[in-house]
Amino acid sequence: MAHELPGGNKLLQDYKFGFVTDIAADAIPLGLNEDIVRLISAKKGEPGWMTDWRLAAYRHWLTLREPHWARADYPPIDYQASRYYSAPRQRAGKPGEMDPELAKTFERLGVPVHERGALAGVAVDAVFDSVSVATTQRERLKQQGIIFCSMSEAIREHGDLVRQYLGSVVPPTDNFFAALNSAVFTDGSFCFIPRGVRCPIELSTYFRINAISTGQFERTLIVAEPESFVSYIEGCTAPARDENQLHAAIVELVALEGAQIKYATVQNWFAGDAGGKGGIYNFVTKRGHCRGARSRISWTQVEVGAAITWKYPSVILEGADSVGEFYSVAFTHDRMQADTGTKMIHIGPRTRSTIVSKGISTGHSANTYRGMVKILPKAAHARNHTQCDSMLIGSQCSANTFPLIEARNATAITEHEATTSRISEEQLFYLRSRGLDEEAATALIVHGFCKEVLKELPMEFAVEAVKLLELKLEHSVG
Amino acid sequence: MSADVEFELRDLRVKNGAKQILQGVDLTLRRGETHALMGPNGSGKSTLANVIMGHPDYEVTGGDILFHGQSLLGLAPEERAKLGVFLAFQYPVAVPGVSVARFLKAAVEAVRGKSSGGAGGFLKGVREQMKFLEITEAFLDRGLNEGFSGGEKKRLEILQMLLLKPALGVLDETDSGLDIDALRIVAAGVNRLRGPDLTLLVITHYERLLKLIEPDHLHVLMNGRIAFSGGPDAVKQLELHGYDWIRDQVGAEVV
Ligand SMILES: Nc1ncnc2c1ncn2[C@@H]1O[C@H](COP(=O)(O)OP(=O)(O)OP(=O)(O)O)[C@@H](O)[C@H]1O
Ligand SMILES: [Mg+2]
């Protein structure tokens, strides 16, 4: 039986998202088999094609083995000990209103889930364990033909669209965790931006794990029709427990001709305690497909949580002149292990990609950048620029970079720069001589180090990300 | 001139690694005085400046540093800064990605507390001092000392001093790297703060700076000790004869 971790430790006090919401849940039994897959599909009232899709994925998953090539040590996961569906039982209130307990939870997390209190600039889909519990600003978006709803609803209401695009970027057979997700995914967000529409507000999904021994398997699909634009933000947190909970998500982005998708994540899953007990296993497959000419997909991620992160947001650059970008800050502390990076697959001519990765390791943590730039024969004049910097704070942590470049077209240009540095004593002394204490000086140096990535985040989100980084640093330094 | 002792080094001995760099330095600065410190390359001037500010690499093996009669030893650099000690570095380091504006605000808030005028009032003050030092506003958005020329770095050091308004300023070769005009501007910047509330230790190799920031006393550091202390006129002898003049004065003892 898992427990909440005692709150005596500074890190846990700082992780102010580590609380548990006391709410009754509709949970299915532990374990995984075909009946469980059918049960999940039934709970969501899905059409037959979806159930069959899931079952096919499940059967494929059975033939796969858990990958262990990443720089992360953990014991094999017992998939039968996990629960694959748990939905909060919302007390009936006014239609369209959230259970007050849930509303309170999201309020505490700083997520605007009320229509009336909603920030004008952002629409929110709030996912609590296995289900989406609210999606705001839908009417406003609908006026422009934008669909923004939970994945469950999309499967029911927009079946044709979902069927057309689901799994078209990350097929169920892609990898072990993708197959698992395809079989048991419970919710997530669906966004559809019609031709020529510039989405007027930020779309965002907030993922919250609450229930014990439950994995979260969400799935997000964003389709941007020709010449459209959308900026999307994802956030996530979980209670502080001594068990490891699995989060295996899939995000698929499709950008058609001239469309642009900006996808930003601030990942703050519970990272475990100082000794490495507990924390989320964050095993995620994120991939974008620049399907049309001149399309553009950018991933920006600030990874500050999770016990283990295994995540490589990638872009398939198929359309001519399409552009892929990956901006990443990965901060690890205590016993965290992060193995993250990207893949840029250049298929079309004159495709361009930019990779900027900033890894910061503290404590006993391990921080790995793993990247692949692949230039296929038809990608004439493709270009990639990779900048990969690691900063080490303290002497017990480690940083690794595994950049792989494979160029099969002689006209392609790839550039790769990498640095590894310790936080400089001279910089610290300079800032301290100006009155900043060691923590503040370190935070400023780290902030400067990450600046190229942080400036890619939407303004308010960047402010949050900086605060979060500072908080994490505070407990890691000194 | 007031007779209060503002700052005092007593038989200060300092090691860096295995090397004993300062071998017993005595200096007394009274409130509002300006002292010049000269000495050959490698004699320990920057070491002295860094130790005053609390650089963690240097080990104080003996003696004391007293500011208003209170020992600074054992205080962190930031605590010294908050007491009013300021060091204009000989080689200011770059902190990439941290904008000058952000840094100045953090420094001023740390040392002087949040300004009552808010962000607007703060920037107004900064702009005024920048104008005086002829630093263009574009510098506010640049990374701290990132790609700055030698002279630009030195101007920024003095800008910081003007904003932090220290009680004790240690200028480590602020004149090196400055062109003729910049030297005048920077000296005028320093003189702006001069008065009974600022005690200065000016480290330099050249008379030209001391013509612009006139000292009350002159000291020469050689081989980790003060080999000469005298009036400001001694600088002329030094310019004429070099440090041999001191060696002749004090004999073989320090050579
Ligand atoms: N880490 C170190 N290890 C060994 N010797 C050191 C170290 N740091 C400084 N020194 C030596 O200490 C001596 C004093 O250096 P310092 O920088 O204080 O001289 P300075 O008087 O400021 O010289 P300059 O006029 O060239 O600026 C020099 O010989 C220098 O090489
Ligand atoms: Mg020096």
C-alpha cells in the first residue's frame, strides 16, 4: 500500500502540489487484460471501432518488451499492480458546474477552470486522473469553428476527424509505451483549428494525478488545417507519495500546409523524495508531423519534475520548407533521472530544424540529452542547428549528451554545438559581491543559462516557469 | 577631514593555494579619504581587493580586516556588500543571458532594499546615471558583460557603484582599458560620489587616474607588503623612476 510522504522535508514542503483531494472515485479493478481494455472503452461509451483499435494495440503491446536503453535505472514495472481507470465521482450540481471539491483542487493548483473567473487569454481542459472534468471557453472558440474538447468527447462527437488522425503520427505499434497508451488511454484533449483560423487564445490542458496506484494515460491530438495557428500549453502535477506512478502519454500534432503549432509544457510531476522514494515515471511519446509545405511545429518544454523522464518530442518534416523546433530546459535534483531530447526527421526539401537543449543537474541526479537529426535523401538543402548545453551544480550529479546526426543528402547543412560547464565560482562571486546570496546568484545564472528557451514560452507561463525553477534551485543549492 | 577610522587592515596575511601572497599588510583609511594603491604586477593588489570583498578562494592566514571597527572575516561577500563594501573588478565576468537591467535591479534591491519609486522609479535613476557615464540605453537589454569591450565593462562597474552607493569603494584598475574620454567620464562618475560618506581605495598603475581622482595618500605594495606610504606627490617620483625608486628607499629588505 502506498502512502503520502511525510511533509517534514524541505523539498516536499516546496512541492506545494503534493496534496491529495478527498473525493470518491469510480475506479476499476487493478490489472490489465482484454476485459479491462473493453471496460475502459465501455465506460467512455466509445464506438466499436475504437474498442477494436484499443484491443489491437493491447495485443501488440503483449508482444513487446519494456525498453531499458535510456539512462535511467528502475526495477521492471508490474503492470498488473496498476489501475488503468479512476474517475472522480462528481456530486451533481448545476449543469456545467464542477464538483466543488474538484474546483477547489484546481484553484489550489492555480488552474482557471471557471468560465467566469477564466483568464481571457486562455482556454483550459482540466484532466483529473482518467477523465476530463471541465473545458472552458468552448463557446467562444466554437464561433470560429475551433474544436477544443476532451478526447473522450471528441471520439463520441467528432468520430470521423479522430479516426482520420488518431495514431497517424504515433501509431500504436510505435513503441512499448505507445502501444500501452493506445490500449488504455483514458482522456486528454482534442484540438482542431480550421483552415485559415488563428486561434485567438492559448489552449491548455492541465493534467492532475490524484488517485493512488493509478496510472495516467492521456492522449492529446492537435490538428491544424492549412494556414491556421494555435499555441497550446500543458501543465501537470501529482501528490507526493512513496510509490511510483506511471504516466505514459501520447501527444500527436498534425500541421497541414502553412499551419503553425506551438506546443509548450511545464512538467512538474512529483519527483520523489530526497532519497529517491516515490515520484512519477514520465514515459511519454510526443511527435509532430509537418505534413504540409511551409508548416511549422515547435516544442518548448520545461521539465522540472518526475522521478524518471523518458521523452523525445519530435518533428517529422515532410512538407517542403517546413520548420521544426525544440527548446528544452531539463532540471534535475536529488535522485531524479531525465533522459530527454528530440528527433528531427527531415524528409522534404529545404526543411529546417533548430534544437536548443539546456540541462541543469544538481544533487545526485542524472540528466541526459539524447537527440537525433536524420536527413533523408530527398531533403535537399535541409538545415539543422543544434545547441546543447549542460550545467552541473555540485559534484555528485551527471550530465550526458548523445547527439546523433545522420545526413543522407550531401546538400544538407548540420551544425552541432555542445558545452558542459560547472556553475562558475567567478560568476557566483561577482553576483554575491553585489549583495545576492548564493541561492539568488545561482538562480540568476541558471535563469540566464535557460533564457533562449524561456523566451519561447508564452509570457505568463514563462513567469511561472521561472518561479518554479527558482523554487527547485532553492532547495538544491547550498 | 574626520578622524574616524573607516577601514583598517591589520597585519593581513593571505594564501591562495600553496602561495603566500600577502605577508602582513597594514593600512588605515579614515572616513571620506581616498587612498591610492600602486605596485608592480603580481604584487598582490587584486588579491587584497578580492580578500576585502570575501572571495572564497583566498585563505586569510593571519591578521584582520576591520570595517567600522567590525571584522569582516567570516562574513559572506553578500553580507559585506550589504554593509556597504563595493569592489569594482579588474576583470568583471560575464553572466550570459542575464540582462543588465535585471541584474542591476537584483543588486540594488539586495543591497539597498526595494526602491520606493517602484520599477519605473528605479529605471529612471538608472537611466540618469547611465546618461552621465555615457552608456547607451541599449546596454540594459544586453547580457551582463556579455561581449562587452574592456572599457564598457569598466563603465558598468562604476554604474553599479553609483547605484549601490557604498561606504567603502575598492577600485581595481578601473582605468585600464579606458580610452582618454572614457577615463575622464569614469573619473567624473567616481567623483560624483566622493565626499564624507565614501572612503576609497584606488588601485592603479598610472598617474593619469590619480590626476582625476586625487588621493589623500599613496601606498605601494611590493612582495605582499606595504613597502611605501606617503603623500600623493610620491606618484611623480614613481612615474619618473619606476619601482626601483622604492627599492632604493627601503633597501634590500623587501626585494
Ligand atoms: N590561484 C593562485 N595560485 C597561485 N598563485 C596565484 C593564484 N592567484 C594569484 N596568484 C598569484 O598571486 C600573485 C598576486 O596576484 P594579484 O592578481 O593579486 O597581483 P596584482 O598586484 O593585482 O597584479 P596586476 O598588477 O598584474 O593586476 C601573482 O603572482 C599571482 O600569479
Ligand atoms: Mg590586479
